Amino acid sequence: MLFEPDETDRRRRKETEPIRAGIAQRISAFVSREGESATPLPGLSFARVTKPTPPTSYLYEPSISMIIRGRKRVQLGETTYIYDESRFLLTAVKLPTTTEVLEASAQAPYVSLLLRLDLQAARQMIADVDRHESSVPASGPAMATGPASIELFDAIARLVGLLDNPKDLLHLGVLIQREIIYRILTSCAGARFRETVLLGTQSQRTAKAIAWLRENFAQPLRVEDLAEMAGMGVSTLHHHFRAMTSMSPVQYQKHLRLHEARRILLGENVDAVTAAVRVGYESASQFNREYRRMFGAPPIRDVAPLRTIAAARR
């Protein structure tokens, strides 16, 4: 399944160009190096790159990601999202993905921001906003794209502007983040987010199983035990789990293991066997086979050029 911008998105991108130019200028002044950079506001980070990137493992937490300039591909299981300045990417639960910046150059760098979302604040906002849609179950993965409206970019611009005013950041930052959550909930992607954060829904029980796997992916997995913990039947869990993550529980665990192994190989300079054991594999040959199937090359051959790129950025 493929999600990508259409003609309406292209018109929206043109409409928001002036405000995005201002945001890009502020971010570029703040970011001093290639890659992702944290900011003084907890949960807010910027990214700036000057050339397309190879497919890279990335674990999305509950967040909204917005591209200020450029285009990106995100692979979640069998679902592909290609989005640009016209859309935001919403993630409602922790999901392992492979990301790839498609458009970037020294003259026109790729610039984006990611804001991790406070789920408790989102639940409060849902309670405050009287919307009939909140009782209608949503379908589809816990990742979605929605229209990046000028109202949403205006809130983002004000949030980024607060970085120049630390005294205002603590108090006004919270208010603007609430506005951003409101904009998401009232967008066409809001139903997916609403369904996931509300307590007592099938999505919430599925999210509980996802959270357990995220924290315990290196442990042996019995789907029956996972279903019991979530308070669901095995077939029901499989159905809702695949709807939210585009993967079965076993596939999700495999993705978590392989993405973490890749992170270890890149960041800690260990050998493939060590990485395999640390993420829960008992068979090195199985690890190599599954790693190659996911990333297109054996572990060491895959990470060698990425280590070179990382070293050059230091």
C-alpha cells in the first residue's frame, strides 16, 4: 500500500510556502550540523541534511513529523508513505520503520521537525473537544498522513519562534503544543489518533501489546501469552495488531530486533554475532538471513558505508 501527495497537496504546499520559508530559516540557524538535533524544548527536534540519505532504521514514537523543505519515504511493514511539505506524518504508538530522504541538496537542504506528543494531554483534549466522530472506531495503521494546513504551520512557526525567548518557552510552549494536538484531532487523520489514545478501546489494548513487545523484543514470544496480557483472543489480536502496525506480532518483533541490531552495529562497532545475541537471536545464520532480507545486504556490508557517513559528520 502506498500513500503519497496528490494535486490538492501540491496546491497546499504552494499556499504554505511563505510561512515555511521563515520556519526553515529559523531551523537552519539553530542546527549546526547534519542530521537530527534536539532543542531546548523537550520532545522537539530538528533535522537538516544536504543530500538524499540511504534507507535508515528509525523508531517513531507518538509524534507529529513535518517536512519544511524536501521529500521523504517511510516504510512501515508493507505500507509506504511518501510525503513532503504538504502533509504531516502522525504516529500514535511506537513503530519501527525504515526512512529515506528523497530530496535534498546543499542549495536546498532537507529541513524537518519532529514533535513528540504528550498522550495524556491528547486524552484531555479529546475530552474537551465535543466531536461525534470520537465514538466511531477508526481503521488502518497507527501511522497516518494528514494535511499540513496553514493553521498548523502557523502554530509550528510560533513554537519554533519561542526558542529565541527561553522565558516564554516553558509556559507558552505548552499552550502551543495543545493547539497543535487540536489541529491534528480536527484533521482527517484525527480519527486514527483519537481511537488509539482513548482508554478502553480495541486499539488501546492492541497498543498495550505493542508497548510490551517494544520493551521485551529480545525475549521469546508466545502470541497466546501476548493476547492474554492484552485481554483479547489470538485471532482478534492478530487482526487489530496488523491493522495498527501493518505487521503481525511476530513480524513486529523481528523488525524491532533487526532495527536495534542495526543501531548497535552502527553505534557500538561490534560484530554481527554480538549484535544478534543482544537482540535475542539464538542462530547467527538466521540473523544474517533475516537481516539481509530486510536491509538488502549482510550486516557488516550494510553498515560499512553508513559508518563512513557517520564518521564524516562528526
